[in-house]
Amino acid sequence: MRLSPDEMIFWQNGFMKLNATIVFTWALMLVLAVGAKLITRNLSTNLERSRWQNLLEIVVTGITKQIEEVGLRHPRKYLGFLGTLFLFIAAATLCTVIPGFDPPTGSLSTTVALALCVFVAVPLFGIGEQGMRGYLKSYVEPTFVMLPFNIISEISRALALAVRLFGNMMSGAMIIGILLAITPFIFPVVMTVLGLLTGMVQAYIFSILAAVYIAAATRTGESRPEPAHQT
Amino acid sequence: MLIDWFTVGAQALNFLLLVWLMKRFLYKPILQSIDEREKRIAGRLADADAKKVEAVKERDAFEHKNQALDQQRAALLNQATDDAKVERQRLLGQAQKDADALSARRQETLMHEAETLNQALVRRTRQEVFAITRKVLSDLATTSLEERLGEVFTRRLRDMDGPQKERLAEALRTASGPAILRSAFDLPAQQRATIQNALNETFSAEVRVQYETAPELVSGIELTANGQKIAWSISDYLESLEKGVAGLLIKQAVPAPADAAETAPKRLANR
């Protein structure tokens, strides 16, 4: 039994390899980019517009609104990063209904990569918003003693992000695999639906947590709030 | 080992590439179209607001104009009413004047008619009196009226005295031609002789007389000589009758025009 699509290797040359995670990620990227390009090719600025444009507008404005609700004052600045996080994870989850498709988010490598991106993006956005000095100062608040704890918290939450997403996605695929072996027919379908639900929830949680971390880093002179969403 | 670090790096790159692709093909065009639409809607709303303001302004201007028109109309109506009143008064005055003039003319006409009737009555009365008198005299005294008239004239000649007689005598003396004796009828020879005798005796001279007939004398006799005249006719008696009848006619005619003059303006005022 495969725990991760990393184990399915199509091509390898020394350190470099082309496994199922990368291939499925490329496939997802292709679908997302081409779909977006096709839909936004003929955008209407009038009140009448196509259904697909309407759908994309709802998705984009919905994400923007969510980012704003988290507490980021300029949501459009973070839309590219946070929106893509959500869309990538959600698309990966949705594609699990395609037989033979292994979600790239079921690979710990992918989730680590995403968590690393968040881990790097948070200080970058923080420095961009309040400067290097202001951002570093937030590590020694409320007292200097808190510095190691703050650093540990930073690393551990990135790790938590990665493991949480990996665990949920992998377990979903694993449960379906096991159930297919035990009770093939109706029950795996129900579990697939449940997996879709948990996958969407995870996409939401991952992007919202990233948004909360960024908001905490970009908030000047305020205490850093603890993440609200934990599973 | 669940983590393959090459895959981690590749996935991180893939993710960053996806971020760029999404920004390029999804967020940017979608947000742009939303912004443009919002801008267009805002523009339309602003345009609608401007039009509303303009409409309110135009409505105010229209109402103002309407009020001005109403006031102007009321003023014109008042002026027209005043003019009509003045014109009515003028027309009433004119009508009154015309009615007065008509009434005066009518009264005049009535007076004239009364006079004409009076004259006709007088003429008729004279003729009737003459006829009655003649009939009465001829029936009662078996003497013709002409005889009685001759007698009366003769008696008046004889009774004449004083300055009148002297003036007539003087006139008869100084007259170049004969004296003219006019009567309403042809005098019979006997009467002519009687008158001739009376004249001769009265003036103690041979008076030459030329006899003429003048029907307008109405049973009278008139002697004219060099501007002096002695006459007697039934006219003298008829004059009093004429006056009486005339007085009666005037009394009947006068109240009628007064009534007419009063009612005429009232009829005009009621129109």
C-alpha cells in the first residue's frame, strides 16, 4: 500500500525524479491556468455576463471577503498567495472523484512545500508591512524571554500546517482504499463524499490559518493572536 | 521517509508558478472587470443623481413659471373684468342717453301729433260749428247764416267808435283803390247793399267796395283798406274751444312719454 504519491516514480535521474505528485500537480496547474485563461478571455464589464465569469467572480470576491474578515486591510495584496493556496488544495480535493487521481496534497512533500511557502511568506509580508525592525521586534514581545518560544511557535505551526493537511488528505485516500477492499459498492462512495467535505474544509482551514498568520505578522503594535482554527 | 526533499522543492516552485499563473490569468482580469463594472455603475448612479437634480431644478423652474402664469392670468382677468365694468357703465350711460333722446323724440312726435290732431279737430269743429250754426240759424230764424253774418258785421260797423273808427275812415279816404271786402261765401245783393249802406252811413262818404270770396275765413267777413282791417268771423268763438281741446290733449299726452323714459333704461340694464 502506498502512503504517498511520491512513491509512484515515472522517471528518475539521480537526485531528480518525476513522481506522481509532481505530475498530478502539473496536471492541476494546467487545468486551473487553462480554465482561467479560457474563461477570462472574453470578460464582460456590463451587467450581463457569462455563467463561468459569474462563478469566477463569486469565487474571487468570496476569497477577498474572507481575507478581509480575517483582519487584513488590503485583501487584494494577499489574494494571489492565499487565493491560490485555497484554489490549489480545493481543486486537488475535487479531483479525487476522478478514478486513478491521487491528490498531490496527500503527499507530505507537497504539504511541507506549502507550509514552507507560508513559513517564508509570513515574515516577508510582515517585513513589507512594518519593516525589518518592527517585524523582528514582534519576536521579543511582550518580553525578551519570549524570543525562543516565539521562534518555536513559528516553526511548530508551520509543521502543524503541513502535517494536518497531509494527515487529512492521506487518511481520506487511505480510508477509501481500505473500504474498497472490504466493502466495495456503496460505502466507499459515501466516504468519498465525506472526503470531499473534509478536503474542502482543509482547504479553507489551510488558507485561513495562513491568512491569520500573515495578519498577525502585519499587525503593528498588537499582540499576535493565537490561531483560532485547530482540528 | 515520507518527505522527499526534491519533491518539496519542486512543489514549492510549482506552487509559486501557480501563484503567478493565477494572478496573471484569473485574479487580475476578474478584479479588473469587477472594478470597471463598479466604476460604470457608479458613473451611471452619479449620472442618474445629476439628472435627478436637474429634473428637480427643472420642476422647480416649471412650477415657478406656472405660478407666474397663474398670477399673470389672474391679473389679466381682473383687468378684463374692470374694463368690462367700465365698458358696461359706459354702454349703460350711452343707452340711457339714447333712451332719453328716443323718449324726447317720441314726446316731441306725440306733441306734434297732438298738435296736428288739434288742428284737424279745430278745422273739423269749425266746419261742424259752421254747419250746425247755419242749420240752427236757418231752422230757428228762417234767416240764412250769411244774412246773420252780414247783420252782425253791419252792426259791428255801426257800433265801431273811437280811434279804431278814425283809423279806418282815414284808411278809406287815403286808399288809392276800392276797399276789399272778403267773405267766406258769395254775399247776396241784398246784403251787399246793406253793408254798402252801413259803410256809407258810418263813414259819411261813398265807400267803394270790391267783393271777394275767401273760404278760409270760415263764415266771416273782413274789410281791408290801405292796411287797416275790420273783421268778424266764427273763428273768434272757435278759438276758446280750440284752447280747451288743446289743453285736454296736452294733459293726456304728457304722462305717457315720462313713463316710456323711465322703463327704457331698465330694459337695457337687465340685458
